[in-house]
Amino acid sequence: MEQFKDLNRGSLVHCITNYVTVNDVANAILASGGSPIMADAIEEVSDITSICNSLVLNIGTLNSRIIDSMIKAGKTANSLNKPVILDPVGVGASRYRGDSVKKLLNKINFSVIRGNATEIKSILMGNKTDSGVDVSVDDIISEENLEIYIDIAKEVSAIYKAIVVITGPIDIITDKKITYIVKNGHENMEKITGTGCMLAGLIGSITGANSQDILRSTVFAVGMMGLCGELANEKITKENLGTGSLGTFILDNISRFEKDNLMGKLKIEIK
Amino acid sequence: MEQFKDLNRGSLVHCITNYVTVNDVANAILASGGSPIMADAIEEVSDITSICNSLVLNIGTLNSRIIDSMIKAGKTANSLNKPVILDPVGVGASRYRGDSVKKLLNKINFSVIRGNATEIKSILMGNKTDSGVDVSVDDIISEENLEIYIDIAKEVSAIYKAIVVITGPIDIITDKKITYIVKNGHENMEKITGTGCMLAGLIGSITGANSQDILRSTVFAVGMMGLCGELANEKITKENLGTGSLGTFILDNISRFEKDNLMGKLKIEIK
Amino acid sequence: MEQFKDLNRGSLVHCITNYVTVNDVANAILASGGSPIMADAIEEVSDITSICNSLVLNIGTLNSRIIDSMIKAGKTANSLNKPVILDPVGVGASRYRGDSVKKLLNKINFSVIRGNATEIKSILMGNKTDSGVDVSVDDIISEENLEIYIDIAKEVSAIYKAIVVITGPIDIITDKKITYIVKNGHENMEKITGTGCMLAGLIGSITGANSQDILRSTVFAVGMMGLCGELANEKITKENLGTGSLGTFILDNISRFEKDNLMGKLKIEIK
């Protein structure tokens, strides 16, 4: 798994993100070697996007004021050719989230769309879901149904001309032509809030530093997040700790990725 | 303390809550086996409440936009018979908080109202308090004054037809007819922000999963929170750690409640 | 370093602060022996400021609603002679932040202004910066350029009649007449979000408890924060941990400042 060693680590990331996990997102970006700036006032989002290397839009705690800011920031990023990442948190949970994501997808060209299987399906099919911000129990990716979700990811990728990431027990990353799968991670990562949001931040941090190679940057970010969660889970299991420590150790691992020489533990395949 | 073993753990909880402790609330709900969704836009709160099992309203960082959303969500929850929990953070600290809580209490039927002694007294008496969001030093519950606070809780319960929880060195839970007291917990839990808010989230998580038995669900949530805090405090004392670790270990303990077989350590009595 | 033993620890602090690091700020204030209350609704900010001992204004995630609340709270604090602390997060990152800080500085008398070198320079010179909320690489304070930044701090102090704090590898605190430097701290503190914001909260907590001696209170807060970060960094280095644990241990150390008898490790000099 040497093919990511050439990637730069970390860049200045403009995040318009939810207030639930914003602290974790900021710390994940910092741990990856980047620098976050959270700003959602319409008066400043263009200025902020202009000095940043990428833009991450996360709809976790949406409101009308913030949607307008997202659109303005997204247009600025598009005009300057900076990667824009969409995290459509709970898109199927309300009509408002569905409509807002449609609006964002219409007005902004996203480089990467990252969600769980339920969210990405909802983007494709417009269906309402009743599992809140979590993946529906019907949408757990396994070796058996993997091809189905790869097809969904490819379809969404084709429609929106974006790299699509579906995270789950097996992660899928595709730009329609090339599809990667990542087998790092642990299901306990869903027992804390913010692992998906942190990943969106990491994708922003790494794609912003390697805008000529967004697919590989995204794959690397997905692998890094999964591996750091997996190792954190091993540690809490060994030390009889719980989900509070899990969150702490995930950040620890991201910040020690080089020092602990973790690159070799990535389980990434081209499908 | 076997009488809580039959309760289901965790449900989908809609939280309209403050941005100070929202991450802790989300993680506490997840650790308890539930799933949180934070959403405060008026355009979506009815949709979100509809797919959830309970609704938690916390006024910690109030504004006019959010009050309107709370009322809308509360009415939806009432119409669907889902438990609604009120956490009147710092209700006596400003006229605005007092008026807003009055409005919420007028328009929504709450299943549970949880506050510290100063907050619950302020709901009853409408008095302004100068201790911010903390309990006033005059309101520390002890064996000596316990009956006074039980009476206050019962009065508030009678007026608003809600279960009332007063948390403190001794916790009181009453539906006016039956009163429980909980002697778990440690005063250091007040040295971190969010333990009260996390408890409101836990009450939402557990009552939402047992809506036929809201009183016992609430008592169990109060006991669980107190015990997890107490054990976390023992651990930081033993390991010479401080309040940062205290927060982490509280979440660890909530997530390990079954695994560590903590049920037997609950100190809950019917008064 | 005995000259801070007489200072009271901790007071009731009204914070209007960003939603990224608000939880850390609240926990830092609590760990220092104070009590935070976050409130940004214009309807209540005067009431809240009135019951508090100090006011902390942090522009990290600004919007027009919050600016108005800051001005109202600031005027109330001024009229009641309570210390007001400004944290001009990323002031040079957008025209909007620059204009907003100008407005705040025009309408409110600040007791303390705390920023990194890039932020304090930007207040003086009005220049736009492209390093987001972080210090620019050109602005790292060292023994070589220390005098330059002391002069900048003094100039800002003279213009706004406020104590000015520049944090960095060497911290500068000046009221124009007396200048302190603090050599505690570690550069890894910039690898987590919120250490600057936490310091602003600590300054609020300690100046609020010693409003007759704001300069020494501020110096003590700066030293405390630096030392707690430095010791936390030693611990993560020894235990092979990372930035997640760093944040936890900083709070641990603040809360154990007395118990661990840390006063003697402060490296504070009058320049």
C-alpha cells in the first residue's frame, strides 16, 4: 500500500458544517496536518473560500441562512477550481434536507460526495428514510451486496460528475471509471457521533493539498479514517474502555499516522 | 436493583439542544444504545420528530428562531404521543429564558422536566437567579432539606402533569404519586459542562424505547448517569487525572453499562 | 513565581463565542474554578452580562445576529465596569471579520484583547491575511523578533486602552507600561483547535474574580494555559499518544493546578 506516500498532507479547509461534530472535524483536519476555518456568514464565505484550498459542506444542522452561505461559498470554490466536498447528513430524514441537497447539487459542482449507504441511495432515489442520520439496517454493505452499492455509487457519480464515497463496513470510492474498496474500519465507529463528518473534513484536507489527484486523495483519506478508527477500537477493547476513549484515540491515531508508520496497514483494493 | 432489567435501551431521539454540550448529548445517546438527530430548522422539525421516538428540548443557547422550532416539534410530538423532555437550562438567569420556558410549558405537554434545584424552583416561583446555569449554593439538596425539594418537585409535577426530575447530590424523580430518590453521582460531575444535558438526552433515549413506562425509564436514566459519573470520578481519583478525563470516562461507562454489569450498583429507592 | 498566589480563582463568565470550541471554553472555565454561561440572544444578553463577573467575546463563527448581541452585552458590561475580553479569531481572514472587529473596538471598551501575532498585527494594520485562523508563518515569535511584537502589542494597547496579549512560542502581555513575557507552552498546542479560545475563557474567569487587578490576572491565565499545555504535551510524548489526548490532558491539568502545585513551574518574566 505504498501508492499514497507521494500525497501531500493537509491544507487550509473552509468548513460549513453542523454544530454537533464541528469540534471533531476541526481537530481531525488539524491532526491530518491541515488547518480548518469554520465560517458560515454569507458576508464572509466568499472571502474565506478564496484563501482556502478546499470547501466542505455538511448539512447536519441545516437552516435557510446556512444553505444560502453554502451556495455562495460553493460557487466561489467552483470559480476558483477548488475541491468541494458534500456530506449529505441524514438527507432522507426530512423533505427539507432532501430539497436542500437537491438545490446544492444543482448549483454547485462537487468534487466528492460522501455519505453512508442510506444517504447515497436517497440522493439517487429521492426516498425518505426513517433511520435519522444513521444508516438503515437494510443498507449494511457486505461482500454479498457489495456490487449493488458499487452500482449505486457509480450511478450517483455519473449523474453529478463527482467522486462518490459510500462508507460502511466496506467503503466504496468511485469516479465511475475506477472503483476502490477499503476494508479498514470497525462498526463501533458508528457508536460515536462524527466519524463520517471527520472523514469529510479529512477528504477536504487531503484533496485540498493534492487537487491534481482528487480520487487518490479521497481514497487515502477514507483509508486513514478507517484505519485510525480500527486501531482505536483495538485499544479500547484491550484496555476495557468505551466510546469516550474511542473518539480520543481516533484523533490520536490520525495525528500519529506518520510517526506510527501506519501506511502499511491500509487495506485498499482496486475493484 | 433488578427492576430495570426489562427496559429497552435506546431509541431515535430528536434533540433541539444547545451548541455548548450538543456533542456530549449525541455521544451519550449513542453510548446508551440510542441514536440522536439534532435538527432545529422550522422547515424540518415536524418531519424529524415524526420519525423519532422522543423529543428533547434544551434551552441552553436559546434564540427566537429556535423557540419557534421547539414549539412546532413539541406539538408534533404531542400529537403522535411521543415523550417530550424539557431541560430548562438556566431558566432563572434571564427574563427571556423565564418567558420562553413559560411559553413552552403552555404550548407543549411535557412528559419529563429535568433541572437542578434552582431551575425547578424558578419554574415554580418565577424568580430570577444569579447563579447562571449552575445550581445556587442555597439549593444543594441534602438529607436535611430533601423533603422540601420533594415537595417542590411534586408541585411542579402537579401543575404541568409531567414527571419532574431534580438532579443534585441526591436526585429526585416524581410523578407526584410515586417518588424515587437516587443516591448515585458525585459532585465533581458539576465540574464539567453537559452532565445535565447528557442526562436529558439519556431520558429521551430510554423513555423513547419504553413509552409505556416513562417513570421507570426516567429513574433508570437518572441512576445510570449518576453511577457512570461516580465511577468515572473514582477512576480519575485513582489515576490522578482531572476533569478532561472525567468527561471521557463518563461516556466510556455509559457505553459499557451492560458489559460491566453496572445495574447492581444503582442506589435507587422509592421514597 | 509566587506573585499570583493571592489571586482569586474563577468567576461567572458570560461567553458569546464560536460554536467550534465552545465546549472546550466552558470546560476550561469550569476547570479553573469558574462557571460559564453561553448566551447570544439579543433578548437576554444584558440580563446575562449583569449577573456575570466578566464577558468574553470571540468572533470565531460570526454572524450579524451575534455581532448585535456582542455590542449590547459589551455596553452592559462597560456600564457595570466588568472586564470584557476580545478574541479576534481570524480577524484578517475576511473583510467581514475585519469590519466587525473594528465595530466592536469602536463601541466597546475592552479590558483585554487576546490574539496570535497575525491577528494582533491585523488589528493594528488592517491587513488581510491568508492563513485562516492560524498564525502566519511569518509571525512566529522568537527571541530574535520579540521586541518587534512587543512594540506592536504596546501600540495596540495604546490605541484601544486595553491589555494586549499576543500568544505564540513566547507570549507577550502588556498594558503599555508594564510588559510580561511567558515562556510556558508548546507548539503542539496549535495542533488542536481551541487553545486560544480556552485561554480567552480563562482570562475571563480569572479577571472576573480579580477585577481590581486585571493585568496580573491576565498574566496568570496566560501562564496557566501555557503550562497546562506544556505538561499535557510531555505526557502524550511519554505515553505515545496524540492530539486527542492532548486536549483531554490540558483540561485535566487546569483542574489540577492547585492539587499538583503547578504555580512554581510558571515561567513568567517582567520584560
